[in-house]
Amino acid sequence: MGEAIEKNAPYVEGVAQILEYRRERRQQPPPIAVSVPNKVKQYCVKPANLTHYDALSTVEMQGDDDDE
């Protein structure tokens, strides 16, 4: 919860996202089994790099200071 508060995400979805990130970092499987049809098992979906979105929120925060 402390990490969620530090990241201004002290809500259920924010905590869930932090826990999911930690699970992925430990390279653990999802907590529940997922049924995937055979016709799509050969595909691999790479997660997108979201650092650009972090930069946008930093720019917005800096812009908020200019309004005062």
C-alpha cells in the first residue's frame, strides 16, 4: 500500500497493478489458469512500453504549476 500511496494510486486498481507488475517481474504465472483456444496459442503479445505516458503526466504536473 505504501508504494501505491507514493505513486498517487491509493485505490484498488492501483494496488492490483503494482501487484501484477511484481508478479511479472518474478516471472510467475498468472494466479488463475487461462483457457486459450489452440488456434491462437502460437501468437505472442508483447506488452507496450508505457514510459511515454509517464512523461506525459510529468509534463501535465509541470504545466499545473504554471497556472498558479
